[in-house]
Amino acid sequence: MIKFIQDIFYKMGVIIKLVRPENNKWLQNRNLDYVLDIGANVGQYANLVHEILPTAKIISFEPIKACFDELVENTKCINVKTLNCALGDVNEQQEINISAHTPSSSLLNMADLHTEVFAGTDYVKKESITVRRLDDVFPELNISGKFMVKVDVQGFEDRVIKGGLETLKIADSVLIETSFEELYKDQLLFDGIYQLLIGIGYVFQGNYTQTFNKEDGRILYAESFFINTAKN
């Protein structure tokens, strides 16, 4: 039944990932004090990671105003600080493309493969948003403890890294969406993200989840986990 429901939503471009908190002792054992949730959408990951790490403080970044309002409402009962901005390699106003399926919204143009594989995710409008560099935001967060950075920003991952190199150098770990094929135009694929992170002392630990092309079963993207060897 669960697989049937997943398949129905997949055809609409909605990905349902099953992650059970009881299988996350590896993450609990990292003894994290904070989680930076970059690309929070409406709070899906914030609520999940709160189940896994109930004592960790979560700082969620979401630039789209309607999604941000839902994020605030959906996380009001857990320990979350919310910021209405995107993170990138510049500090400026930019236009984000909003998808009919909001988790697919991006500052980049959507590649043909994305619309072919995930029906119903076409862009429907644009919105002016604030983009900031993580290295400029981080001092304002008053973080004093061990933290993980989660990045899910629809092809904009390398810009987040480049704007947050100094912050990432002191983070414990990174959970980041990495693509193996171009889903957004001009995005950096897995190998490029891998090179950026190992260049500042990280090692790749494997994929937390993977999403496949339903037509032929090849892997399209994953949530990849890296740990900072300088901090461990």
C-alpha cells in the first residue's frame, strides 16, 4: 500500500521518502547542538530532524513568502528559528522561479529532464527574494556548539557552499542534495559538490536517500552525507 501511494505521488512530481527515526542512531551519536536547515520549504525536514534530535536547535532558511508562512506555522511547537531568505554566494535581491510543486522551486531554470520525469512541477510564477551569504549570516545566529548543515536548494548547492566556506570549515557535517544528472540548468553535479567539500576537509560517508528515474531506474539525485575531518 505504501509503495502504491508513493507511485501515485511520484507521477505528480511529489517524492515521498520514508526515514524512520529508530534507524538514525548514527546521526544521534553525533551529539549535535544545532541543525542549519537551508531550503526549509514548509518545515518537512525541520519536523523530521526534531523527531531524530529532539534537543537540537534548528535554524530554518526559506525564501518564498507563502512557504515561509507555512514553515512558521508548521514548526511553532518545536525548537525552530526561521529566517525568510535564501543562501547563496552573494548578498542581493534575486528572482526565484516558483514551481507548481513548491519544493521544486529554484533560482535556476529547470532542465528538460526535470519536467519530463516529474510531471506537474513546471514554474508558474516568479518572486523577488533576499539572497545572503552563509558566512555573513552565521555570526548573527549566535551558535555555540556542534552543528550540521543540511542543504536542499534545487541546484543552487554550490552557491551555498561558496558563500559559506568559512562556516562549513567549522561545521561538524553536511547533508546535501546532490544530482547525478542535470535537473536544473547550470547546476553543479555530484562530482563538483564532492570536490568543493573535500577541498575544505570533508569526507563522503554515503547517501542517506536516493531518488530514481521511474522509467529506467537510474539514480537522479541523492541526499549525500559528508563529515568534517578537521572537527572529528
